[in-house]
Amino acid sequence: MIYRTLTSLIVLLIFNVINCGHQYNELTGDGIVTVGVYIDKGASGICYGAAEKMFEWMGFRIERIFAVTVNEGNLDDIDIFYFPGGNGGLYDSYVNDTRKQRLRDLIDDGRAGVGGIWKNNP
């Protein structure tokens, strides 16, 4: 029973995300949602590789982001932040506290965040 419910929820989530990928993007005004996929230290290559293919298939624009990208604050064009599975401790040590707070603020202001970047979730 739980597997049927879980499968239904996953299918519903995928359907909704696909629809979101093709909706008008209010932040950039160009109609295309950009997913920032973290591919630096701490991220599993298998996870981010599969995620990039999935997001492209869904119609999203992909922008690869690194710890330096996050630390320099070059995040204005990204609508969804994706931090794949891997080592949260490495995320935590390579992305500085100020920028982690900036990510939280962007998410609070309407951007989306998928995955975990913090050892201890906010």
C-alpha cells in the first residue's frame, strides 16, 4: 500500500515539475526556467549527471554551478538550485556561511531548492 502511494506521489511530482518547466518565468521574463546544478566538491557525479539529463528532458535550461559560483554570488539567473546527493560535509566546508544564507534568502523569496547543501539543515 505504501509503495503504491509513494509511486503516485512521485508521478504527481514529476508531472508538476514538467509543467513548471514550460511556464512563463517571471524572474527572467524569457519563459525558460534555469536550474543551477551544483557539480563541485561534495556532489556525486552520478547524481548530478542524471539530474542534468532529467532537467534538460523536462525543458529546463541547465547552468552548472561550482562552490566558487556560489561564493561569488553569481546566482541571479538561477530559478531552481539543485544540490545532488554526495557529501554534505564537503558542501558545508566549500560554500561559505554568507553564501549559504544568500541561498536561503533566495529560496525564501520564491526560488526553489532541491537537495541538501548543509550538514545541518536550516
